Amino acid sequence: AEPPTPMTLLHARGKTTAAQHVAARHLDHTFEKLVASSLPLVAASPLLDALRASPEPLALPDLARRLPLRLHRRGPLHFLRLFPRVFDLRPPLPLSLSLTAPAASLLAVASSPDAAARTLHRLLAMSTSRSVPLRAVFRVWRELALPDDFEDSVVAQHPHLFRLAPNPAEPRTHVLHLVADPAKEEFTPAVDKKRPEKYAFRLQFPPGFRLAKEYRKKVKEWQLLPYVGPYEVVDQKVGASKRVSKMARRKMEKRAVGIAHEFLSLTVEKMVEVEKFSQFRKWFGIDVNVRDVFLDHPGIFYLSAKGKRHTVFLREAYDRGKLVEPNDVSEARRKLVELMLLRRHGLGNANSNANMSSSANADAKESDDDLQELELY
């Protein structure tokens, strides 16, 4: 079916469900392919973390008890066999598992503690209370390129910036507070560094996206609306009432767009799962549905629903499926994805010494659908 015209964007979208709203979006196949290529890495992330943290190979039975190893509908061993350039299976029984040297080297690439502290500082500065739950930060530590021990290597080593305190609303959890002096902060949002003349945000619509005359007019009006930037102090009572004017609602939406833009700019690959970003919604003072924000602004964001998850990209950060400004961490992850995409090609019966041999025909019949059916953890 032909996608609907974007006339209803930036306005109330009627009584459509979230699923219908997502399904009606304009597909951008460049981003869809990017998401598809990263599915195996996303699924294997808990396993990769466990292997990287262990100085010795781990026995598969022990891993099965510690981690959710439902990596593939044909079983975890099949999944591990698919990627011999990343996983090293060793006999005798019970089989042991470790990372290959190339994979371990790529996974070791990380931001410095000082760079991680700057990222965390900016994240907390966007919060209306200058604090966020520690569990929410744990959910995005990879996306922000934080060290896996950031509590010790970043938070504890910068007491003049951060403080951990028990969360009074949730027992046995903590809140991360920013204790730095706001008067000494001079953060420039990423959008201001690339702001087009007169307008707030750069717009890059997907190929084939039809821009009706009325829609262009509405976008121009929205671009010229004043809004509170992501690091500006806001009244926490704003938006608390459900009875707000249409103009106030549009300004709240524009502020949410600005916060989402800045959050994505802080991430290594300028993308994040919507569910992970939603963990910060209340703390950032966002009073609109974040999924609708991404869908209603296709010139700024792209939302993919591939792999049983919603992933949002910052459009301006990409050109033809590649980051415009790559960094060491993003390049390492790109190379790791490439290792996984190679699978067993060119290696023959890899891991046959571990009683794991398979025929070339099995390789040929393996389809992307198998990986899209992964249970992601």
C-alpha cells in the first residue's frame, strides 16, 4: 500500500494505535539494512560481556546457567557455530568458550574515563532534577561508550561531578546526582553547531518521501517556534496539567525533539532503542509520547521496528548508511559487525575439532530470517 501523505504530522493523529502508527511510517531501506546487520551483535551482547570479563574460557554449561542463551531458534550452539571469527569453541567436553583474539581486541576499544565523565555530565545536565536512576544509565552504557565499570572508573573518580544516593522511591536502587556547579557549565547542544539558518533543526527526509505544500508550511511554522533547549532550566510544573493549549503542547513537543536530538548526539552510533530512551522520559521532563515524537518528525529521526525492537536513528549523523563523523568506538563496533556478517565463509568446517562440523549447504541455507527471530536480551 502507498504510504500516507505526511499531512497529519505535527498534529493530533487521531485514534490510531501505536502499532498502526509505526506500520504507517515511510520505510528507509538504508537504515533497515543497518539494523538487520547488527541483530546478531545485539543478541550476543550479554554473552560477549561475560566472555570479556573472564580471564579464562568459560564452560558452556556454566554459561547456560548464568545467561539467557536462547540466541537462535535452532539452539545456542548453532548460533555460536555461525560466528567462528568471534567465538572460539574448544574441546574436550564439556565444551569451553572464549573470544577470538580479533573480537577481544575490538571489544576492548572504549572511551577514556575523562571522555565518559563528560558524556555522563551532559546526560545529567539535561535532567530537570540533575539526576537520573542508575539502572537507566546501565541500560545505555554501551550506547554512551561508558566503561563497563563506570561506577568505579568514572563516578567514584569524579566526586566533584557525581554522587550516588539511595532511591527513596525504589528500595535497593540508586539515583545518580550531578553535583557540579551549574553556573560553570557552558554546554552547546549539538543542534546549535549544525543549525541551518533561521531554523532549529536540519531536515533530511528519506528518498521518495512526498512533501505536500501544506506540510512544508506546517514544518516551517514548527521550525520557527521558540523552545527551551536541552540544557536550559525549565519549570517542572510546566506540562504537569493535562489541560494545556495547543501552542504549549507544540512547544513541549519541540523541547522533546531537542532533548532526543541531544541524547542521540551523545551516543556512539547516534542510535538507541526507544525503550531505553524512554527510561529517561520522566527525568528529562518530557510530557509527550517519545515514540510519536520520532514518528512525527521523519526529517530528523528514523524509527526502525526490525528485530522485535524499536530503534531510532539521528538522520543528520548518517550519510548513505555510514556515520558522518565516526569515532574509535563506533569503528570498532562496525568491524565487529563485519566479522559476524562473514559468518563461516572462507573457513570451511570451522570448530570441527569441537565436534561442531557442518556442511557448506547449511551455510547457504542459513537465512536472515533466523537471526531476525532472535530473542533479544
